Amino acid sequence: MARRVTTQKKIVTTILAWFVGLLIFFPILWTFLTSFKTELQAISIPPVFLNFDWTLENYETIQSQSNYFHFMLNSIYLSLGSTALGLIVAIPAAWAMAFSPTKRTKDVLLWMLSTKMLPAVGVYIPIYLLFVRFGLLDSRLGLIVVLFLINLPIIVWMLYTYFKEIPGEILEAARMDGASLGKEITQVLAPMAVPGIASTILLNVILSWNEAFWSLNLTTSNAAPLTQFIASFSSPQGNFYAKLSAASMLAIAPILIVGWFSQKQLVRGLTFGAVK
Amino acid sequence: MGQIHLEKVRKAFGDVVIIPELDLQIEDGEFVVFVGPSGCGKSTLLRLIAGLEDVTSGKITIDGTDATELPPAKRGLAMVFQSYALYPHMSVRKNIAFPLKMANMDKAEIDRRVDYAAKTLNLDAYIDRRPGQLSGGQRQRVAIGRAIVREPKAFLFDEPLSNLDAALRVGMRLEISELHQRLKTTMIYVTHDQVEAMTMADKIVVLRAGNIEQVGSPLELYSSPRNLFVAGFIGSPRMNLINGAEAGKYKADTIGIRPEHLRLSTSEGRWTGTVKVSEHLGSDTFLHVESPVHEEPVTVRADGEFPVHSGDTVYLTPQEDKIHRFDGKGLALR
């Protein structure tokens, strides 16, 4: 029996959804508005909402004080690099677990995910020492490896859920047809899993882009991504909220745009497997 | 060539034994059907032959060479799956060409073979479509096409028709039989449908719980089932199995009589009964008759229309020479 949806119910749920949506979006909106205020208006009490003197001054100051593109380029390198590395490792891993499961497969998956439950700071000192030892501090390569490793469980888990949906018979057919292991994965499995792989890439790029703990602690200038760029504006002379907001907007803008245009993929990816 | 011999083949997943130990000889060019209820191990047996599962012990020989340890692709067999297992991202042409491409065959030869297969299976019109744009029957043909281009030693079919609707199933059944007559290649076909088994097979292998209950031609199984299981499984509607005093008269624990071997009359006969349900198909009439000889209703088939209905009294007379006798262990008495 289908559930009856009355107009009244629809209105209530719509209002509720908008309320929750705005609640989540509000900090970003506030940052956006603050970035166009003067420093004084930014900290004025009571706060001003829209009736202030809109100015681009903060953006100009930021551009003149630091090299935005240097940081953005690093963010791109880091997120794409760690994602590419992640896929190379995670596709075969997820393939093995999805199509040749053992009774321990679930445990392995859970164990991988459990590493995400550990606070990052818990392994900070050993990793820092390793970086010092191998001369990786403030290098893109070092940070790519760390970002790849911290996101690996999520990539494996996501791909695993996707691969689970692909009928194993198709891979068996490929095996009967004489496909080698490599061809089975590259010519049969991967093309069928394109939507899943795409949303995995997207999510992982976003996670790497926004990652702050490791990028703040393991880089200074050479390999510093946009998170470091924002942090550099929370200065020792006190917080300049308007400039900080402008820096934040610049840092999240690229990923926000990418995310906006691919939101369909992303939503499908995040809820995939939940409903058949 | 396509001679497949199984010797003492055993398959177990951990402690669960699927196939206890089994010997089977399949000769070149035979159409062999594995039939049995679900969970009887027939699909597992096929997958063992295909190489998709490893045998726990035993030996599989294909054309005289030991194939037990060979990977699926090296066995020279082609398989058609229940779900068709087509590559959804490839066109029909690419699907059919895939095994040839994997064998590094040259382009011209691939095209020649694909075109030939497409023509044979009436797929020319759909050659550039994706599987998603095809009907169930067309998909099945693509799957068969992908199997025949390889010119395999034997075809393996895993319940290929069970996803099709009834009308299409009858059509595809004929097409597969015709294909076998034309190619004369060994075919091994798995089904739970005894009608498919009876109509297509040269040789039927009846399986239960991983054991072979009987191997024989369709008519052998029909006319002389080796035990109660085969007797009940082969034939539609099922054979009536009667035990107790009536069976005692034949010096057996159970007697079996097929619905078509009971003579039906409204005036006289051996057994009296009351019609419980009557099914009038025009070509035949099936009656389910409650009779004192047996606690369950006895099924009877009459040719053409037999005008009785629920509640009417009828008389049944078994044809003496068509009665099957079974002992206490369920084995046929000859």
C-alpha cells in the first residue's frame, strides 16, 4: 500500500528540509558575507547581515600578501595525486574482496575502517619522525603518500560496495572467454563500475582538498596547500576575520564549483547500495 | 572433439559436501542434460567442468588431456549463463568478438566469425546495440553467439532459459536443439525443468544431493526409472506412487503408475474414486481423484475432453504392464 502524502505534510517537510539545509549552509554563507565586509564591520555587535558597505578590499589585500595560485596548485597536486595512488591500490583490493570473499572479508573491511577511528594526532609523532628521516617534510610526495593512506579505507570501502552490485557471472564469463586477470579488471570490471569509480574519485578529491591536520603539520611553504593558505591569515597580530573569510572563500571556491557540477554523481555515490 | 570424463570427482566447501564422489562419461557430440531439484549440485558440477570451481579431489579429462588444474579459458569450453552475463558496456558485436579478441585473433577473421554468428542467430539488425536495449530472447542469442564464435569443444549451458517467459522458452528450446543438430558439438545443459530435459537431451543425468540417481536416454528414464526419486521427478504430471495394501498385491512396498496409464471410465473399473478437481485443457483432461487405494488424490490423464466434474464418481483401471514396482528402499523391482 502506498503511503498517502497530503499537501499539508509536503509543506511541513519542505520547510523542515529548507531549515536544515540553511542551518548547514549558514556558516558558509556567513563566511561569504564577512569576506566582503571591512574588518570593523566583521566584528561589529550586533552583527550586520546585508546592509554593510560591500568591498573587495580583503580579496585585494590577500592577493597582494600571498601567492594564491601556488597554494591552489599544491592542493590540486595533492588531491589528484593521492586519489590516483588510492585507485591503483584500492581497485584490485576491492575487486578481491567483492568477488572472492572469504569469511574474514567483513573483518578485514572493518579493520581497515577502524584505522579511521584513531585520532590522527595519535600517529603524528611517528609519522613526523619518518618524514624527518626520509627528508619528506614540506614535500608534495610525502603529503601525497600520507593523504593516500588516510583515505584508502574509504576508497576501498566505497569501491567494494560498488563492485558488490556487479554480477559475478559477468566476470566469470570474461574468464571463460580467456580474459587475463588484468584484462578482466581493465576491460570488463572498470568500465562497468565507471559511475562508482567517478563518485569515489570525487569524494576522495574533496576529502584530500579539505584535509587540514597533516597538511598543516607536515608542510610550511613549498608543498603547502590551501589549508595552509587559510591558516596563514590567522595571524599572530590577532584575527582579521574579514581577510580570513576571504581566504577561506578562495580556498573552498574551486572544490565548491566542482562539487556543485557533479552533485548528482556524488549523491548517488554516497547513498549507493543503501537502496536497491 | 568434445569428450569429457569425470573420475571420482568430489567437491566440498569446508565441511559441506556438495558432490560426494561421482563418475561420468560424456561422449563427443552428445547433448547431456543435468537435471534435479534446486540445490542438487547440478550447477556446481557444471562449474567444475568449466573450471570456475576447483575440484576438491578427482580428475576431469577433456579429450584425453587432464584438465583438472587448467584455468577456464584453457579448457576450450564455452559457457552460457543463466543471467546471460553479457558485457553491458559493449555493443552486441563487441560482446561476440570479445573471446576472439582475447585470443588475439586477427581483425579480419574476427569480423568474419562475428558476422557469421550474427547471421546464424538473426542478430544482424541489433549488431550495434547494447545489451540493455535488447529483449530477453535477443540477449540470450547474443550469449549463445559469444559461445559459438570460439568454436569450443563443448558448450555448457547453465539454466539458460529460466529467465525467459514461457512462450519464448519453447522457441529458444527449439533453437538450441537445432543448433546442436547443426554444429554436432557436445553440449552440457543444466536445468531443473524436466520438460526441457526430456525434449532436448540425448542423455539425461538425474542428480540429487550431488549423487547421480540415474543416467539414461529420456525414454529409458520414463519407462524404467531406477528408483522412486527418478520415478517421481521424470514425467509430468508426476507418477502416482501408491503404497499399502494395493502395493502388496504386486509384492512391492510401493507401486507407481503414471497418470496417462490409468484407464478412466464412468461405469466400471478396478478402483472407485470421487473427482476432487478437474482440469479441462481441450487436448487433455486431468483429474485429481480421491480414492480409497491412496490417501493422496490420484492424478489421471485422459485424451481429449472427458466430461466429469468435481464430485462425480469415476472408475480407474491401471494398465498392468505399465505398473512400476519399488522395494522398501525405494529401488525399482524388475
